Amino acid sequence: GRGAIGGTELSGRQAFVTRAAGSLDQAIACELLGQGASLCCLDGGASEEQLEGLYQTRESGARMTRSGADFGDAGAFAEALDGLVERPEKAAPPPGILIHRLCAPEHASELPAALEELYAVGHAAARALPKRSRVVFVYDARAGRTDPAAAMLRSSLGAYLRSLSKELGGRATTCHLIELEADSRDLDAGRVAGFLCG
């Protein structure tokens, strides 16, 4: 039933997830919908079959929409996210939620795209999310294992998130990092959900 995660009600809040195909992605989306949040899936590559089960987990009044994300153009992605944020005419929008799972590259050739993706999501969060929102990056190192490109991305990720946290702090928005190591099993969605409210 509808309730609270971390002591804060999620009903009526907008949640954005950038991936919906993996088991962890699905678990997080189900958790959000089950708590009454309205979900917007930005994973244009997710199939209707993968999303079908999510529709059935919604609490009464919770909405679910989808919109493709283009991480290759940070400005366009930020503009798209800004257009999706619901802004009441006579009231401040409620705090939003943005969750992005960043996959470690398996090869060095994939590193530039991964860095572009990281910047695009952070830029969009700073530009589009309402005040007091929560941004959660889930760094998934299971695919990259010990590849040097994965280590380079992890180093860049730490530096970038420190900078992003300072930028978001002016809007009372917090940025969190959860890591899945190379030998980790699927992370429980409840652990991610614990970072969404406060």
C-alpha cells in the first residue's frame, strides 16, 4: 500500500528514471510506483513488454509516462527534462527524484560516451529539477570488472559528483552515489529508495 520511504511521503512526487530494462531498474521503478510517485521513464530503449509490469504496480492516482533520452546532447536532454517537470501555476513544484544507473565501460572506446552521459544527467538535474529534489547515481561496475576504462570512469565520477553536489546545494537538492562492485549481486531497491527522501 501507499506509504513513506525514509520517513517522507512519495505520493504526488515526480520520479524520473533513465533506465528501465535491468532487474534493478525494474525494482526501483516498482518501488516508486508502489509508493504513489508518478514515474517518467526516460529509457527510450525499454520495450513495451519490459514496461508492462510496471503499469500494474501503480498506486491509485500515480501516473506513468515514457520519453526517450538522448545523452549525447546535454542541452537537449536538460531541455527535455525541464519540459517534463510538472509546475503548478500557483504553487511551487514538489521535490523531484532522478535516478540514473551509470554502467562501467567494458572497453576504452566506450569511455567518451559514458562521460557524456554522466555530464548530461548532472546538467539536466541542475537545470530542471525543482528545489529540494534528490539525485541518485547508481554506478554499476559489474560489466566493466577491472578494465582500466572502468577505473578511469570511476575516478571521473567521484570528482564530477563532488562538483555537482556543490552546484545542487544552492537549490537544497542533494546528490548521492551508490556503487555496485564487480562481484556484487543485484542491489536491493530499498537501499536506493532510502536516498530519495529526507
